[in-house]
Amino acid sequence: MTSHQCGSTVAVGILAALVITVFPQKALAATDDEMIASAMAAAPKPVAQGATIVAMDDKGASRTLRPGTNGFTCMPDNPTTPGIDPMCLDANAMEWAHAWMGHKQPPDKIGFIYMLAGGSDASNTDPYAKGPATGNHWITTGAHVMVVGPAAKMMAGYPKSADPDATKPYVMWGGTPYEHVMIPMQ
């Protein structure tokens, strides 16, 4: 295992732990083939075909369903979270997600995340909200991509309001270290 693969494995494990903490999971009944298909639906076919596919169990442990070759890591939909949320992250986005999950300063790197199979139901203002609640500005975004890292701060002109029009590009979690640009794909 290369140091890059080892770092990605650690980041995936941490991402799995946060997802399970924020959105507790039950044991998933999906087969490996179903989880691979779900994960691959997150990104364009050429990206998904070369991506590492990982799944998480109910205790936050990750396992590789299929090794990859292109530096992207895809995860299947979590059926216990709001929305359809398989995702595919490049290596920089994995580092960003690792920082988000660990409540740490994100790296000074631009990352890219695909969520083309569905969307995201989340607070637009609180990176750690577990569900809709008064004042957390819950938002639903359909299929989209995200630009994470310092790029969000440099991309002036995108709305940073708590309640943006989710059919147009906007900044999620504005004013936090984890702000990122959401770009709807419909």
C-alpha cells in the first residue's frame, strides 16, 4: 500500500465515523454489487470506473469494495440519511472532509466532489446539524458538484445567504472554515 493509499484509507475511515456519528446507521442490507452501483452513480462513468469504492458498516469501519486507480474515492448512498447521497471525492476533497469531520482547519488545497445521483439534504449554515431544526436553514440540493477548500473564498459573487436558491450555484456553510461552492447539475 502506498502512502497515498494509506492516507486515503485513514480519511475514508474518519469520514465513515463522522457520517455514522452525524447520521447513525443501521446495518445495511445492500449487497456489495448494489453498493458499488450506488457509489458509481455519484460521478461520471470515466471517473467512477477508476475510483476506489468503499463502504462503511454500522460501527464506522470502512472496507474497500473495489480498489481504484485514479485518486477518486466513491461511497454508496447511506439509506438512513436524508436524501440520496452517494459521493465521489478526489484526494484533496478527502483531506478536506477529514478536516471537517475532525473539526480541524481544512488544507489549503482545492478539492472536487461529485454527487450526481441525487442530492444533499443538510443545514446550509451548520456543518454538524443532524436534521432539520429551527434556525439551521435546512436545504435540499439535487444532483450537484462541490468545489471545496480555499476556492470558495476566492470565488466572489456566489450567494452566501442562509437560504439560497438551490437551483443556482451558492456557498454552503459560508463563514465557516468548511464553506464550499455547491453547483447544481440540473
